[in-house]
Amino acid sequence: MRILLASPESHVWHSRAHIHMGLGYLAGSLLEAGFTDLTLYDAAIETESIAEALQRAIAEGQPYDVVGISSPTPLINEAWDAARQAKRAGAITVLGGPHLTLMPDESAHRPEVDLVVRGEAEDTLVELVVQLADCNLQFGACDLRSILGLTWRTGDGQVIHNPARPLRDDLDNIPYPAHQLYKIERYTSLQPLTDGLDPNARAYTIVTSRGCPFTCTFCSKPITGDTWRPRSVENVVAEWRWLVQDLGATEIGITDDIWNRDLDRAKDLCRALIREGLNTAPWVTVHGMKVNYADPELFQLMKAAGAKRVGFGVESGDEYILSRVVRKGQTLAQARNAFKWAKAAGLQTMGFFVFGMPQETEETLEKTIQLALELDPDLANFMIAAPYPGTQLYELLEKEGNSFSHDWTDYAIHTDEAKFEIGDLRAELVERKWREAYRRFYWRPKRLIRRLAMPDTWRHLPPRLHDARRFVVGGKGTRGASKTAA
Ligand code: B12
Ligand code: SF4
């Protein structure tokens, strides 16, 4: 059976290309189950479109039997396009990923989509492919009822949602992602600013734990869930060794939701990397770590273990917004300490801030800007709040807000337009303060001098000038029509 696992073209994200861990994990499990005729297609780095790849396979006499397509919410239109191409090429189409987990019905009713997989899918996909092989790819004749997490259509078009698949706790037993299948030389460094990092790094990512027990009101965790499931230190270190020693990783990113949830485990991991001599490849906590579970020793150990840059979700400078609206479960004091300790250990820092949550005012947004200036991370990322389906923010807006998002594409983050108004909060205020945040943070004389001295600034001059214009005069798009990537 020939299988293609694909991530579709993204019109909302094109600033950097990171490996797709979901597809890698699925490939790892399929390979272990004996399905070795397997290709990864990631539109972010391929030189041909998915239609061309599918047609080429046909021309070479080796058409794909099954095409699996992954999709987060803002990319679902592209995922459906890819499914249409795959159907045209005669394949069975299977869609999975965050958006399919949140909204399985919508896709299951579409003719170009044969099957939908909800949630973590290593086991579901293997069981499905085994069934498909058993019934000779006549999936209408397969018994699909027993496959947990699968959504499918009966012969008369009825959509059936099989029961959800429980999250696996034994992550050590899940095969490693098939890192060997990535065209790694085509991916970029994991960081938006590569100074201090190699812009042409062989940049792999690693997931050391899944899920997060916090319930921030804007956070969408359809796949990894509300519990925290760590892998053992030994299991992580063995994958790390494979990446560094066998696959030549020159940069590693941890993309867990909250990798330092257990402070002792985080320290043990660092100690193991040092002990095993695996601290040679610089690593970064791409999506942030939690300020609650930190102390000076952690950052010193991280530095000794090869960490280069750490990020923290700070979100707001206003204690009420932070604790009662975002419900971040952390304090401003904890954020201040985390930055202080990380900098003292010699690590570069990133701060993530959110603009335009319900009940925000000029004053709360100003406090967020002030906090960003005070913490002064190497990189500050200000994002306008996006109400993803499945979040508390989404539910609140459904009840009492005015959302400007009319198409899933509008759910892209990193755009420069407010996505909703609620109560007294106006889009104009959010967008004005958001632009002000970038301007005031990056246009300070000391930052400008530092930036001008960085090779990265000159390497990426056109986008930097474009950003500068956006932050001074704003974007030129129409609200609701997403257009920008970070
Ligand atoms: C690393 C990461 C990135 C990286 C790499 C993205 C990538 N392509 O993997 C970068 C920085 C590029 C990125 C960008 C974006 N991301 Co992102 N990202 C993550 C993060 C932190 C980890 C992803 C991960 O590695 N998970 C671990 C693996 C094992 O899980 P997985 O990828 O979901 O795959 C499993 C299942 O989903 C399923 N599955 C996945 N694909 C398929 C396909 C088939 C056929 C099947 C059957 C099953 C299946 O099986 C997999 C194995 O269990 C998640 C948060 C999270 N914890 O999930 C956000 C997250 C997925 N990202 C998100 C978003 C919104 C985006 C962007 C759209 C941002 C934007 N500009 O608007 C872009 C889209 C880029 C793209 N082309 O996909 C949201 C999605 C929310 C939603 N409702 O869709 C998340 C959940 C973050 C959040 N809380 O808001 N992201
Ligand atoms: S934003 Fe971070 S801390 Fe909050 S729920 Fe999401 S992953 Fe957890």
C-alpha cells in the first residue's frame, strides 16, 4: 500500500518552515507496523504542488492508495483542496489534526473527504490502514466501527463518530517520529531571529511531553489535552542522541505545551544531556515554558545543557486580566523572576504577549507594553487574541461578542487586525495599542542599535522594512480577510 502523509500549502504561515511532528509520529508508527511505502509531503518545503506530486506518482506507475492530510483550523480550506486533488488521483483521503478533532462533522460531510481521524492518531491510523489492507482498499466494505477516534460515512451517507480514543499515557512506547524521512536541509532555523543560531541549521524538533493541565481561556489544545503526560528522561535522551549523533542536528527545538511542568524532571533531563555529551547542539524552547516551574538552578542547568534561548508566555501586564480573564495560573512576580534568572544564566529570552482579551482597556494594554519594556526580552512577540473553536474565549464570544471571523482562514494568528469586539472593547483600541507595542518595544534607541548590529537584520531587510511599516501605519487589508504571517 502506498501512503502519502501531507501538510497542505499555508497562506497564513510562511515565515519559517519547521518539521511537522504530527506527520513524523504517524510515519514512525506506520513504519513500525510494517507499512514502509510511505512518503511525507510538506507544502512548506516542497518544490512541486501536491497535485503535481500526485500526478507524478501516477505517471511513474506508482499512484498513492491512501493520502492522509493534516490541518490546523486556519488551513482547512487548503486541506480540502489537497483532498480534492488526492481524490482526483484515485486515493482514499483521510484527514486529521487539530481542526478535524474540533469540527469532524464539517469535513466528514464533504465528498472529497473519505475518513476523518480525531485526536492523537498513531494507533488510529495504524488500525485503519490494517483494515484497509484487509479489505483490499475497498473501504466501503471495511468494518470501521471498532476503530476508536474515527469518523466515517455509511453507504447511505450517514456520518458516524466512533467513540473517542483515550489519550495514551505510555508515551515511551510510541515509536519515535520518523525523523529520517524529513528533507531536513530544506527546513529553516526554528527561530524568527537567527542571530546566535545558525540560519541554515539542521533544525529538528522534539516533543518531550504532551498536554498541559492549565486552562488558559484562549488556548486551543484539541490534540494534546488538559493533562500532562511526560516521556521518561531516558526515552527523550535516546531520541536526542539519535538526532545529534546520527542525523546531525545542529539545532533542536522543544515544542511541548509545557516541558518544565515537573521542575525536577526538567533538571534531570538537562543533567542527562550534559552527562551524555549531548549539549553540543544548541536548543530552544520554541513555544515557551511556564514561569511557575522555574528556579535559578534550572536555567543554569539549561545553559550548561546547550540551551540558547528560552521563551515564556507572559500574556498580560495586568494582574486581573492575567488571572481572571486569561486565567493563566501564574503571577507577574513569577514572570519577572523567570526572566531575571534566565538572563542571569546567560540565556537569550523571548516573551509572548496577548492583546485584546475581553475586558481589556487602554490601561491594561498599556500595562502589557510597560511589562514588555521592563522584562526586555531579546524577542517580544505581541499577538492579537484569536478565538479558536473549543476555547472558553470562543464560547464567550458566541454568547456575547461580535466576531469578525467568518471563514476558518480568519483564525490565523499573527495578523494585525482584531478578531472581535466585546463589551466596551473596540478593535481600533486593540490594533492601535498592538502597533504601539511593536513600535515602542523595537524602536528604542538601544534596540535599534542592537538590531542594526545584527547580521539578521540585513539578511532579512525587506520583511523587516515591511514590518516597520505595518507597526507605524498599520496593515492595508480588510478586517476578516486574513493575509499576514509572522
Ligand atoms: C510546533 C507547532 C507549530 C510549528 C510546526 C507546525 C507543524 N506543522 O507541526 C509552527 C511554528 C510552524 C506552527 C505554525 C502554526 N501553528 Co502551530 N503548533 C505547534 C505546537 C506547539 C506543537 C505541534 C506538535 O508538534 N504536536 C505534537 C504532535 C504529535 O501532534 P500533532 O501535530 O497535532 O499530530 C497529531 C494529531 O493532530 C494527529 N494528526 C495530525 N495530522 C494528521 C494527519 C492525519 C492524516 C491523521 C490521520 C492524523 C493527524 O495525529 C498526530 C499524532 O498523534 C501546537 C500545540 C500542540 N500541542 O499541538 C501548535 C498548534 C498546532 N498550532 C496552531 C496554529 C494555529 C498554528 C498556525 C496556523 C499559526 C498561524 N499562523 O495562525 C501555523 C500553521 C502552520 C502549519 N502549516 O501547520 C494551533 C492549532 C489550533 C487549531 N485549532 O487548529 C496549536 C494547537 C497551538 C494553539 N494552542 O493555538 N505551529
Ligand atoms: S497557553 Fe500554555 S499554559 Fe496556557 S493552557 Fe495553553 S499550553 Fe497551557
